[in-house]
Amino acid sequence: MSPKNRLLLAFGLLAALCAAGLSRIGFWQLERAVEKERLLAGIESALAAPLLPLASAERDGAGLRFRAVRIQGRFDAGKQILLDNQLREGKPGVRAYVPFLIEDDDRAVLVDLGWLPWPDRASAPPQASTGLNDGALEGMLVDPPGAGLALGASAAADWPWLMTRMDIAAIEQRLGVPLLDLILEDRHARSATSIRAGMLPPERHRGYALQWFALALAVVLIYLTLAWRDLRRGDRPELTPSNE
């Protein structure tokens, strides 16, 4: 194989790897779109469903995910968990979660109290201060947020606990109380604080996927065009001047 052909092959492999990587991101965006559709459908179903006591929902064997439940208990308002790096309309902030100790049960559930602004990082982190009433809490059980990297957290003695990734096991260990592996969203929370507020819709994810696929196709087409031109140039006979 000539040096030129080896170089073309190397660039071809590089282009294929780039196209594969870009396509993988596109497929990931499509997966995110499907996940968002399931989440939104599950939430809409829970909003329309009749409320059940938590114990009844557990006994019926249908699972707790996307169930509308009523839970008796009390908030442990002094131990708030703040999920960091939560943007809302370009503004930095956190999402607040507060343990709700379930009555006649040794477990607790984290309640999503919505987004809080935190524009000045030199100031103390915000804390949710409204809606922390003991008694019956009505809401829907959804998966905890899974995005983010575990970049560390504040010291163990500090509350609120600032986290970059929701880690139910770590929160459970620190609280010393078993937790449900789902998050409760207050059914009566304002829509502006709900999990759906600020969420990218499935259509946006599909649009991003199309862009990544287009980039992958562009990489392949650019390589093929340049390779074809180079090969055609190499096939042309060289003209040598005559010695007349």
C-alpha cells in the first residue's frame, strides 16, 4: 500500500470514529426524548389518578413509580438537600429536597420543594421555607434526578447539604433513616416549581439528535469528497516535456 493510501485509510478511520461518536450522542438524545415522554405521561396519569394511602399503594403490587399517594407524617425541615447547578431561564440556582418522616413507619421520603435562585455564591445557600406543614402530604412519586457528576459535597456537619448529584444511598446514610427510592412531588405545588418547569421537552431532544446525526453525516461526506478528489488527482497521468 502506498503512503498516500495509508494516509487516506488513517483519515478514513478517524472520520468513522468521529461519525460514530457524533451518532452515539444523537442516539442518546433520542433515548432522552423517550425518557421525557414516559416521565410526562406518568406525571399526567398520576395527576388524574385518585389518591391512595402509601400503604395501600404498596400492597396492591403495581409499584410506586408514578403513583398518586397521600402520606401522613412530618417534615424534618432542618435537614434540607440542595441539588446544585440547576439553571432556570439562564439564572443559577438549586433544587430543594426535604425529608418527610412517614407516620407509623421507620422510613422517610424526600419531597421536592422546587427550584430556588442562588445568584451570589458568596452568600449562604438558600433554603425552602414555605409549605413545610406537618400532617397529610399529597403528591406523586417519581424517579430522582439522575443527571450530574458527583463532584463532592459540603462537610458532614453542615446543613443544608449541597450536592451535585442526587445520591439516595448517601442521603439515607447521612440521615440515618431509610428512604423510599422515589421522590415525592407535591400535587398542589405551583407549576413554576414542579419538575416539569424548565424541563427540555421531548421535541427539543429530537431536534438535538437530528443536529448530531447531521454532523456525523457531514464528517463522512467531507471525507469521501476529499478522498475522491485526491484519488482522481492521483489517477491523472503526469505530463512530461518533450526533448524535441
